[in-house]
Amino acid sequence: MIQAIHLSKHYDGKPAVVDLNLEILPGHIFCLLGANGAGKTTTINLFLNFVQPTEGKALINGLDVREKPLESKQFLAYIPENLQLYPNLTGLENLDYFSGLAGRQYDKKELAALLTTTGLQQDAFGLRVKQYSKGMRQKVGIAIALAKGAKALLLDEPTSGLDPKAANEFAGILRRLSEEGVAILMATHDLFRAKETGTHIGIMRDGVLVENLDPGEIGHADLEQLYLTHMN
């Protein structure tokens, strides 16, 4: 569902992503770890077609995002670190608006059911988003992805700034999405969440994917030590 084939991106000759080969199947959660500047966000931006590759291909559901930008986005949803919603609209109104942009129409009951699925409290549906915490906004973002019927989900530091309870709730939502066959690529600094949530863990350094790990075969302490070794 999410695939990179010899994918590279250079800025003014400086490598940001180097010969990345990656395959994320439906139901898999690939957690991409790395320091700031390692190339995680550039990788996500390549899949979103926000930037053009220097070499190689980024594919969503087999579609080259550069050659088929509109078609590939039909399968794709994106949640950045700071999700931009309309602050003076309610959570329900934001969901209705962004669902409409994706060509999906739902009645109020269906919209409420989508928000309920993400764990957003019912008494928050009618509140303006400017009153929401970051965790509540992220849940609206997940609801938008559900409404769109996205089969590939790209996340850039989605748990940054969340308290442990909110981060745990968010991880639970991702696991449920994976059980429904959604392929997830999540860039994160959170080693604990990557170990607990991911089906695969990658470590990126200087644009190179230096590790591709099975979280079931490595402990928390070993993962941390391996990560720190690559960061030195």
C-alpha cells in the first residue's frame, strides 16, 4: 500500500533521503525513528507529493504519486504534528467539511459515529475546535481519515506534545485501524510508542534507513541503545 523504490531527495546537492526502499503492507504500522534532520519528514512529504524526488518512486496503492497525484490521494490521509482545523467550527462541522472535500457526504448521525469511533467525548462534538486539546484535534484528524476511507495513513510526530494518556489512546486507535487493513507510516521520536505500536521499526540517519527491525525481536533497552548508537 505504501512503497518506496530507490527513493532519493537532494536539496542543493545535499542528501535528505538516500536510496530508500520500503514496503508497508495493509495492516502494518511502520514507525520511523530518527533525530531531527534525519529525513523522516522529507520521506513523508515525498509520499504526499509535496516535494519531487531526485531519483526513484513513491507509490501509494501501486500508483506513482508524482504521475498520479489525484488518484493516489484518494487512498491517502495525512496527520501532521499540528493538525490544521478551522478553529471557529465545531469538531462535527470540521469533519463534515473535510469529508465533503474528499467527496464523501454523511448525515449528522454518521458523522457523530465516526467521532465516537476515535474516542472523542460526545460532549465535545459541538464545541469549537479552538477549545480542543491537541489530542482531541488528532482524533478529529483520524475521523477525517475514516470518513475518507483512507487505506494509507501518513503521520508526522502525531504524539508530540500529548500526555501519556492521550498518546496511549492515540496508539490504540492506530492499532484498530491496522486491524482493519490500513497501512500506516508514522515518523516519531517516541521509542516507547514505536515499540508498543509498530509492526515494524525503522531507524533513519542522514537520509539513510540504517535499520529495519521487528519490534517483537528487540527489547526496549536494546532498541534505545541501538538508536543511540546510530545517533552518535
